[in-house]
Amino acid sequence: MKKNPLIQLGMLGQSIWLDYIRRDLIVGGGLRHLIEADGLQGMTSNPSIFEKAITDSHEYDDDIQVMVLKRKNTEAIYEALSQRDVQSAADAFRQLYERTDGKDGYVSLEVNPHLAHDTNGTIEEARRLWAALNRPNVFIKIPATVDGLPAIQQLVSEGININVTLLFGLPLYRQVAAAYLAGIEACLAQGKPVKHVASVASFFVSRIDALVDPLLDKRIAQGGKEVELAKKVQGQVAVACAKVAYQIYKEIFGSDRFRKLAAQGARVQRLLWASTSTKNPAYSDVKYIESLIGPDTVNTAPLETIEAYRDHGEPQARLEQGVDEARWVLDQLPQLGLDLDSMTQKLEDEGVEKFNQPFDKLLATLARETRP
């Protein structure tokens, strides 16, 4: 009998997390089954996921009505619903968290997406959410914006677990890792232990190809001497970015600076591959899991992608294969008239807005339901 490919990922050093949360999955036993049968090791959420969960089911109706009678406002209702789900999921993962000594078993909750460019607002909300959740195995998600970086550093220095989200660019990734290290150093300088301070840097993968590939299609349609080059790099840019990011990770967390921190209990800030469902039907539905398997990494995927990988995944440590080719792919982009840094900034800006919209839509839905 074929061994479950999802279990094999763990044997290769990669943790598989679920990019989805809904109450019936938790209370109905589905989450427990995924943990026990598939080796699921964590869970991520975002405003879009909560918007679908709350508006597309009746699971939350009774709780909403109780809070309406108590005259809770829409934001308070959203926070209560989302926090309860995250707490319940974190409790389901708690044994795994203890068994792995805090490496896995985490569930993430995002700060209000409208705070993406508000450093102080992000810090205040993250502190409040961390205290309200009151679980050691939760992450507070903070976007990797310029204004998010000082918030990340400050919150890590306070011992708060941070999932750095909406990360696209390689230069920005260096800044994210630097913010984490500075936060750990500040925590130690205050005489606080850092052994249980955890962080992941969530690198969004498939959205890069979703932006770049249509631009390469245009270059190919125009004809000329760059056509063959454009064909060679098409569909390769996202994976190339991730492979180079992993080399940066190894450099930073293999440095003397980090070794000194590790000697005092500091953990690495693992790279987490997010946005790993395949957007282009011409590509394999497991492309962004298959290509990025490597030690000390996380891949968070929606349920459909996890089910596809269970069915026909072929696990092999590929993350450090073809690194020179990955660098070559990125080096060709300027020749094709593509500026990777400006494209990843565009993706970050769009990513913030993609979370603002469902957040606002959910609050509007709750406002309608709570009208007398």
C-alpha cells in the first residue's frame, strides 16, 4: 500500500499546514482526522477565509444572534467568532505543539487588514489579540509592509509569536528576517527567555506566476529575439524566487549572529510557503508543494490542494535542486523588460487590498444581520 505522501513530507523536514478554518471542521472531527491521518501540523487563516466561513454557512448564526441581543457591534462580533475558532483549533493542535517542543501545532489570526500601514495600530491590536487568544500555540499575522517591519520587531521583543504574511520580494525578506533577529536580541537584552518565541515568514508563491506569466505571454505574442527566453522562464519565476529565498534563509540562520542567539534558546524563523494552490490550470495542481519540499520549511495549502497531494503527490527534497537555474531565471527578467522588485511591490499592495475587501464585506454582512 502506498505511503501517504503528506506523511512523507514530514519525514523530509517539511510541515504541512491547512490554509482554511471553519467551525464545523473543528467540532465535527475533520481537523482531528487530518492531524492523525495526514500528519497535519498547523493551520492558517486570513480575512478572506473567515468571510467565506461565516457568510457561507449557518454554523455561526446562533452565536451572532446572542451577541446581537447583547448589543455587540459588528467588529466585536467578528472578533468573537474568529477568536473562538482559532482558540478551538489551537486546542486541537495543543498536544502536537507540546510533542514537537513548540515547533509545530500553530494556528494564525490576522490583525485588522486596514492596519497594514499603521505601525502603532498594528502593535496595539497584536498585543490585544495575543492576550485575548491566551494560547502559546497561536501566531498573530502581520503583513510584511514597510510599516509592518518595526511592529514585527517590537512584538517579537515582547515574546509574541508572529506570522509575517504577504511576503513577496527577496530584498524585503532580508528585512523581515532582520526584524525578527533584532526582536529576539531585544527580548534577550531585557533578560527574557526566547525559547518559546516563534515566527514564520510567509512567502506567497503562486501569485508571482499569476502576475508574471501574462506579461511573458505578451512578450511571446510580440515576437522577436526574446520569445524563446520568455518561454524558458514562463512558469518558473515563483519557484525560482522561493528557492533563492531559501538560500537567503540558510545564510541568515547559519550566520554567527544567529548562532549566538540559538545558544541562548532562539528558534529559526522558518520560511512558510503560502498561496500554494495552483492558479493556472495548465500547471500541475501540486506544483507549489512538489517543487518546494525542504528541511525546516512549512507549506500551508487549502483543503483541495492537500487532498490532491494525498492522492498523487511524489515527495522528494527538491528545494535545493536547480538553485543555479533559479538564479538564472531571475537574472533574465530585466532582459525581458520585467522588474521583479516593482512587481512584488505591486503584489504586496494588491494583497493588502485583497484582505481589506473580504474583511469589509464580512462586516457589512454582519451589520445587515444585526439590524433590528
